[in-house]
Amino acid sequence: MSVLSRSRSAKVMGAIALVGASALVLAGCAGSSTPTASGGASNEPAGFKFPVNCDEAEPASYTPEYNSTSEGPATDLEFTIGTALPVTGNLAFLGPPEIAGTEFAAAEVNEAAKGVTIDLVQGDSGDTDNKAYETEIPRLLNAGATAIIGAASSGTSLQFIDQVIAADAIQFSPANTSAAFTGYEDKGLYWRTAPSDVLQGEVLGNLIAGDGAETLGMIILNDSYGTGLACFTKAAFENAGGKVVSASLYNTGDTNFSAQVEDVLAADPDAIALITFEEVKTIIPELVGADFPKDKMYLVDGNLSNFGDEFEAGTLTGAKGTYPAVDPDSIATFREDLNAFWTGEGNEELKDYTYGPESYDAVILLALAALEAGSSEGPDVAAHLQQVSGGSGDGTKCTTYAECADIINAGEVADYDGVSGPITFNEVGDPTEASIGVFQYGEDNNYSFLNVG
């Protein structure tokens, strides 16, 4: 079942929206619980046309066939995994937690010595402006990587996914949320631990409506991630009774956003959704300078960051944001251990943890699938990823690599529940159990988990 785009039931459940195979729990939702990504032209105010064709945001229909002739469990398997995570580009702030997550997981797999040894080769995805991936992906594949973790940006991943698939390697993203990947013809080689933006858009749209906004403006990154999330947010907000009255696009590499800010403010919206990447650092001061209420600004996973003294104190007080995350308190020990590992390797203390758990889980799942397959070849590992996640096979629950590996080495089926959540892959490589956290900024321009339950 391809979840996150089917009918959902709703009820209040604190500050996290949880989705299972057929149920979605929303905080403060209103209106229909089954939004579509339609353009909604009939609900648009006179003189305004939404700049995105939202019919194109809907996931395509494609189910791959998986084939593996290998036999496991492995006993002495070398598995080269490359990463194409953002060291540079407009998502570089996400690089440290994601890279730390992969390094921490690989270290734990290797220390466990349960049949798989990971050779982790780090690389830079860059973005669609600097195009670091054009040299990095061939370098990783030439180094023998049969799985590549990344990119963080959906738009960037789409630039090299075909190249990875053509090499019969797995592309596994911890942060891609575009719905475009759900039906991508990937031969079963694309996987992700982050949920589709069908979910985040529904949570965000209902959050804004639940906070009392009747009209909404948007500033949108013009790529697969930005336009898709904008469409799903728009659909949810309109189904909750609101109207999107202004929306303006910009492109990767743009540095001046005055036109977009002026365009959106001209419609005098009650709230503004900033569906951007790091460019938000330039956009926010312009909105604040124009006296737009800071507590009516909404950020998303592509830009939610602890800005601290990068802005004047109080710049973001009351602003809210969403990103795929479990309650931080529930993984406090993991975050402490991840930061201790990362600083112990000579790196600066982690400022954010966004997609760190998902990156960690990506490596663990790849290692478990390779162990079960007895092979590090892309198609062989891919054929076992759904089962080790609990999406098939009726396995025994386990929460660490070592615990799950012992189950597999005993000839049984393991069902890994990760730090980022149960995951539970469906047949197209999407997690069917995921959560969207809702966060709010304080006077120090840092965000904290918002408990509205």
C-alpha cells in the first residue's frame, strides 16, 4: 500500500503528527482529512493564480520487481557505502548531523563484527547551483560504492538518481521528501527514511489553519521539493477553510528576494509559509523589516535551524516550523551519544540534529539487508530492505544493529525499529510509519518542541 496519500483519520495527539499504514494523527486539524494536491483555481481570489501546477505533484504509480539470487547471512562481507550529503550548497547546514549519523552508524556496525564491515566513503552532493554531484557521484561509484546515501535535497537527488540506478547501486536518502520519488521508475534501487511531503504538507496546512489564519502567502523554492510541499500545504489549508492569496517562486542560486517578499506581502496574508532552504536567512529579515508578524511565519524542514545570534534577539519569537522528527526527548540519549561521537572525532559540537537519526538508520538498514542477503550488490541488498524494516516477513522486533544481526545470524527474520521511528518500508521504498514534529522559536532564535497536548 502506498501510504501518505490515502484516506486518513484524525485526532489531536500533542505536537507530533503520526502516520501509519492508513491513519494520520494531526495536531489542531480542521476540515477534510483527505486533501488532494489539486491546483484549486476555483478557490483562488480574483487576480491571483497559484504559480505551480499541483496536478503534477501527485505521486506516479510504479511498483518495482525485486530479485536476489544471493544467500545469507554474510560472514565476512565488505560493503562500500558512499555518501552524497550537503557539505556545500543551500542545505549545507544539514550536512553535520547527517554525516555524523552515517559515521556513527558505520562505527557501530564495524565494532559489532557480526558479518558485515562497512567502508564509508564521504562525498559532497552540493546543490543544483554548484553541481558538486557531477564529479562526486562518479568518484563514489568508481570507489566501489554499491549504495550511496543522499542527497538531502530532493531536487539534487533527481539530478543523479538515474546515474546511480544505471550502475545497479542503491540510492538511499535520509532527507528526500518529494512525492516524485514514490512512483519513480528506479528498479527498486531508491529508498528513503524520510516521509513524503504529502504528510508534511498536510500537517503544515492544518497547523496554520488551526492557529487561526484565514489567508496564506507562500515563498517557494522552485524545485521538486519546494513546489511539491507547497501544493500539499495549499491543499490542506484550503480543505481547512483557508485561502492561499499569494505565492512567489525563486530559483536555486538566487540571492535577492525583495521581489518575492513584496509580491507576497502585497496580498496582506494572515500567515506566510517559507518553503525554502538556507535562503530563508535573507528572507526573514526582509519580512521582519516590513513589520510582518514574526509569529505568523512558518518554516519547514528545508530551513528549520537554530539560528541563535545569526539574527537579532527576538527576530523569530513565536514563529513555528515542521520537520519529520520524533519527540526529541524520546531520543535524547541518542542525540547525546551522536554528539559525543562527533566531537570525539575532532568535529565541532552539533548545532542541529535534523535528519541525523534518519541518516543513522539508513546505514543500519543497509548493513542489515546486506547481512541478510549475504551480498553487497545493489539489487541483492534492495531485495532485503523491506523485510529488515518490518515491511514484510513478520520478523522479531529489534532496535540496534547488533541485536538485529544476532537474529539474522540465527536464521530468523529481524524487524528493525530505528531511532527515527519504526520506518516499515512499503514496496516502493517509502516509510509507512513516520512523524512530523511541530516546533516553535523563542527569544533566542532557537526552536524547541511544541507540546500542545
